[in-house]
Amino acid sequence: QFKLIVENPEKPIASGLQLKAFVEYYPDRIEDLQDKLILLVDDDVVDIPLLGFIPYCSLEIESEIDFGQVIASNKVISKEITIANHGSSSGVFEISYDGVVLASITPDSGMVKPKSKRTIQVDICTDVPRVIKEVMKVELEGRGCTEVWVKAVVVEQVLKVLGASCGKVVECINFGPVYFGTSKTEQISLYNKSPENMDWVAVLEDNAIGGEMGTDLQRSTDAVLQDLSLKNRDVDVSTLILCTPNQGTLLPYEKSLVTLCFSPEKFKGDFEVNDSSLKQDYVLFLRFETVGNRGGYVQALNDGATATTKNHPHHVDLALTGSGLPVMVTFNPGPEINFMDCYLGEQTEVLCTLRNESDSLPLTFSFRKAAHFNVSPEKGKIKKNSAKDVMISFSPRQIGTFKVKQIIDIIGTGVDKNNLHDLKTISFHQLYLSLIGVCKAKRKKILFTINPGLTPVISNATGQFVVDGTEECPDAARGTIQCTDAAPVAILKSAQTRIHTHRINRNCKDDALIAFPNDRATSLRPGEWDKKYRTIFTKTERYNFIDPEFAYTDCERLSVEAHKKYYDDFISGLRQRRLEKDAARQFDMYNDPVSIGIKPGEGLKSPNISITDFPEEKLQLKMPPSDDDCLLTSRKLATITSTSANKETWSWLSPVPSSTQEKEDCSLTLTHKQLHQIFIGPSTIDFGDVCVYSTTTKELHIINNLLVHIWIQIEIEIEELQETSPLSQVVPPLTKTHVPIVFETITPGSFKRSFAYKINNQHLGHVLVVANAVPIELQLSARELILNPIPGCLAGTEFRATVRVYNPRNHPAGFIWKPVTTDRKPAFSIQPTRGTVEAYSDLECEVVWRPGFNSPENGEFILCVHKGNEIKLKCFAKVTIQL
């Protein structure tokens, strides 16, 4: 099979030259050959081996497929394995698997070309937690059978609530007693005990069994029932419990710190109950859920249950307990305190006792500043069920009767909604004392002394008597003399008097000031440059000397005016801004399409309006937008969901956003809380036993509980679900719709596939489709039939009996009865001999035996189902011989 093609040289080959020889190989049988080529070089002999191999394949496959740890999410996941062919000819492989764990192997047989690879896709379904360790047998050409192990650990997606300090699992947080109007915080850790990311959201269960909101659990049953009849329990519980953050994403095995804040508020009922010792206990449940795992919701609606009462494997409940207490403080004496009358410069004191009547909490108080009254101590802390003495003194600074409303602030910790980690000190409650005091005037004796003849600086008009003291002396000319330690300047506007006015000065300017005769000592001191002084009687302009050593220069005067104008403008701007804010606040208060600003009359209260009181067509306009800081509550979710479920539509939905509003809504990136209010399910659609060549439909429900449009796009590449339509819908706000999922197959066996969908073209989800494709089948009510004679009938009468044919499948089944023939003439017959049994129905067939000479008493029929099974029916005629 080897052939040498060469021309040997006749002369020796010079250095640097070469000679080519060709060896051809032409195999004529399937076997490897071996030979040699002899090369003679001068006196040397060189043997060159020749090897000829036929083409063969060399297939190689990996021995293991490891999916690692995955969560049970009702999703079909895939992993690929390669079969490599290192040979020179194509190789054939075939994969066999006899288990039920693996969803599919694609392809399970085929051919691998030389020097290439073939990819095999292996799918597993993560429907239940388990450990997968399955073996596939792979038959490789030229290597025989080899085994490939498929391994995976499917675990439950677990969310745990741990204590922030201890790190252990906690089931209840007890806030203890808290004053109404104050807040108390506790911290927990959310732990994602799973190998994949987890999106979570917090939901407050305000309609859970065992919850209590504002009930004193220590009171008697009759008192509690009376309290329930008097008080209104329709309150937004989301204001009592704050959670920050209330949504988020946890990485695998990550812990995240969550702050819980308890802020009790006293319920206000339709009737006022004057019970200062009323205690309100709260028992609430906070549920942390994984986003999107609400597939059981649709089934819950069909069962008549609420979405919050359905068991959910992907959530954890945390109980929250706490008590709200009112401030209970008594004053002795009080609340009105009368002080003894005193004179200016004196003070009177009253000892007041403040008692904290609470048995659970201490109290911190602070007295506000009040004119003419002093408190010692102004601030303090009173232990529970204790008292503290406070001295209140009346120190008047002017004469008169004083009635002061003394405000006492009760200090506590309040919450900042923007930052729950840092509580701030606030005044959450005020108490009031009425303080009454009288300051009397003390009479002052004025002594006059004789002037020896020299007129002092301070004197009256005649200079005879000098008043010893500082008083306000009324003047006869309707003016006022300010008598101080410094030299007085008596001034009076000239327009107020016309006494002895000279005729020349009758038309003097009104802005001139009048000087008294006794101000001569001060007429030479520096005065204001723009003021003019005239005499009191004749209105003659007085000389006013301005001393340049003490007076302001022009630049200094301009600077003073500029400074004064700056501060005037600053204060005016502050006032203007305050007025604008006040006007804006008033505008926002009364700019309400519902409230027109009418204040209710005395004793009247506005009715409590629930969301269920609004018509469905107006609900979309009345509902407020979602608050990111506010917790979702189960009652709100149930109310909104019931409204959306009742507003079902399907035929008129648009496949793509068309209007401006739809395009704007469908481009939004939804938060975890918003995604949690969109229900697409069930998450597993189980068709059960489905006949091949049949078409079965189940509904995928879509409920939009948001106030915006959402765009749902379904991506189906599965051949068995290709008839599903529509695959794209724009769902309006507060609307329920559905998509018919159509399943049909021609291949018997178990079917598990998942398809994906997108919300607003960015948020992914998936639905698992499960079915068991079976052939068409009919069943008989009995495999053996005994035909008895009818009592009282004559001999030779036909024997009759019936057998029922059942169709347990979803597809009509055609059948035909074929008798089993023998050498003897058949005596049995059956009607109808052929027909069709509709899906999930039955059909009765009658068997008749005609007695006769040499008639066989046994017979058989075969029920042949079109494209289905075959069943044998044996018939026996019970003949009784009467003598």
C-alpha cells in the first residue's frame, strides 16, 4: 500500500543541494500498516520507518457537571458540557438517563466532527430543596460506555432576623413602656442564608391574628369591651412602627442592620374619655418577605383567603410589643398659684411639689422662662412614682397685676424620619400652671430745699425750689421735662403751643423743637446738626453750638446712616420672608380640592373615611402616591388588591406603550416595594396529565396594584408553548388581567421548563411550567363481565350486561371493539362497536350473549384506542339448567 516516487541521481549531489522523494499511501483494507524505506548514502544505510494508520475518532467527555449551591426558585437552570473529538474521523455518541431529577438533556445523541467539540446542555429544575447526585451514561464510539455525574445542592432561600448585639435568632422585640409622643428604637440584623442575592421588603401585618392595637391587656374584659366601643380603631398603624430601611438587597450570606422605631400615639375616639391613666398595649407583627415570591396569591384568591393568610416559605415574622403611656403629673398646689402682694424690688416664694404618678417611666421636665417669675430648679428628672419640690418666686420688675401662663415642657426622645439612628430630644407634652401676682407702688416723699440764690443746673423756672429725685414732671405747656442725673433738655414741638408766639415767628416750621428757659447750661453742648431749637414763648431760634471736637463729621454721619440702613433692610427682609412663608403655608393648607377651609362647629367632628367608601372608578384619583418611608401594611395591600381584582380586563389592552402617560410610566425603574405590589402568577403552572396531540390552556394572572401603568413582556422560546398569546401587554393602574398559557406536545414524558418575563423592560421574573405528557387512554369499569339470565324470562332469551368506558384524559379518544375470534361461532356481541369518548367523560357499552346449540359460554373483546392503549375484556355467560 506504500509507493515510492523518486528519481535517483546519476551523479553525486553537491553540498547545499537536495533531493525530493514522495511516498504515497493507498490503504485497501481497514487495518494499520507498517513498513520501512531503505536509503543508501555512499557506504551508509539509513532505515526510514513507514507507518500507515486508518482514520479513527477519539471522543472525550468531562466526568462531572457541578451546579454548586443554588436556591429553590422554581426555575430551570442549565449547564453545558462538551464532547471533544481529537481524532481524524467523526464519532457518534448517545446519552441515556433513567432518572426523574434531570429536566432535560439536549441533545441526547449525535455526531462529533473531527477536531471539533459538541456542546451538551443539561437542565435541572430547582423546584424543591434537595441534593442532586445523578449519573448519565454516555456511549462514545471507540471508547465504550462512560459515566458523567451531575451534582447540585438545591437549598431554600432563608431570611433570618438576628439580634444586633447577640447575633442570635430573635422572634420578638419588646419596646417596653413608652410615653405617647415619644419614640424608642431597637436594632436587628437581616441575614441572607442563601447563595444568591435576595431582594426583600418589610410588610406590617395589621390584620394578623393575635395583634393588639391600643388595648390595655391588664384591664378586665368588660372594661376592654367598653373601651373598644368608645374608641375608633381605624388608625394607620404604619405611623406607629417605622423601619429603616424597609426594602433592600442582600448579597449571599450578608447581614444588614435594620432600625425599628416604636412611636405610640393615643387613639382619639368619638367620645372623650377623661382617664389620664389609660394605657394602650400594642402587639404587631412585622413580616420580611422576598420580593416577587407571591405566586401562591392567585390560588389564595381562588380559595377565598387573603394574600396575607397564605403560607409563604420565603418570609420571616417578627413580633413587636410595646405599651403607650400618658404623662401623669400632679401639682401641689396647682394648677393655679396665687402669690402674696409685694412691692417693687421685693419677691415672694411658693413651694410647689411635682409628683410623677407613673409606675413605669421616669419624667424629665423643663420650665420655660416667664416674666417676673423665677423657678428653681428650672429643669429636672422625677423618678417613677416619686415627687420633686420646685420653688417658684415672684420678683416683679414693674408695678401691676400679673397673670402668667407658665408652660412646663415634658422632655423625651423623638424620631427623625430621615435618620432613625439618631434620636433627638423634643418636647412631646406641655403642662400649664397659672401664676398670679400683684406688685404695689411704694409712695415716695419729695423734699424741697431753699435755693440760696445761685441757680443750679437743675432747677425750676424760678430757680427757688429743686426737686430731690428723679421724677417725670408734667409741664403746664403740655410738655414733659425728663429729670435725670445729667443736665436735662426740655423739648416740645412748636406746633403744640401758640403761647406768646411772636408775629414774625408765626409761620415757623413745624419740625422745630422748643427749648425751655432753663436749658441754657446745655445749649452749648454738641447737638444734632439737623435739629433746630426755638424758645418756648416767642419761638425765636436759639443758638445751637456744635463742637467739632465731639460732633460727627460728614463721612461719619454717612457711615452711621449706611449701617443703620443695612440693618433696617436686613430686619425688613427677614420679616418679608417670614410673611411669604406664612402665606405659602396658609395657601397649602387651604389649597385642597376636597377641603374648602370651613372650620367645624363646636363639638362636631369630621367623619372617618375609609378607602372602601370610594367608588372603584374614583379610587385611582383618591389614593395618595406611595411613600418610600412608609411601611407596607397587609390591610392596605388587601384593600388595593381586592379593588384591582374586581377590575378585570383583557381584550382592549395595548401591546406597547402608546400614549405619553403610558410611555412615561413604563420607563420607570420600580422599587422593591412597588414590585412587591405586582402579582404575576402562579409561579408554577402545573398542567398535570396531558395527552399528546392535545391543546391545554391555563391562565397566568397579572394584577397591577400600582397607580402607574406597567409593561409586561413574556419571552417564550419553548416549542411546546409557542401558541401562547399575547406576549406583550400594558396593564393600566389598579387592573387585573391574564395571559392564556397554551401547552401542546407530541412527545410523551415529563415536561419541566421555565419562561421569563420582564416588567418595564428591565425587571426580570420567571414562571415554571410542569406537565406530564401521556398517550391517549381509555379505562374500563371491569376487565371481566359475567352475564346472568334475567329471572322470569323464557329459555332462549338473550343475556345482557353493560360495561362503562372512562376517559380520564383531556383529549377525546376514538375506540373500536375487536372480538377475539376462535374456531367456534361467536355468541357475544357488543354495542356500540366504535365511537368516541369525550374528555373527562364516560360511555356505556352493552354486551349480549345469544344462547344456542353449541354456543360458547366464554368470549373476549379488545378495546383498541386510536393512538392509545388496548384493553382486553373477558365475558362469561352464566347458564343455569332448571329441572
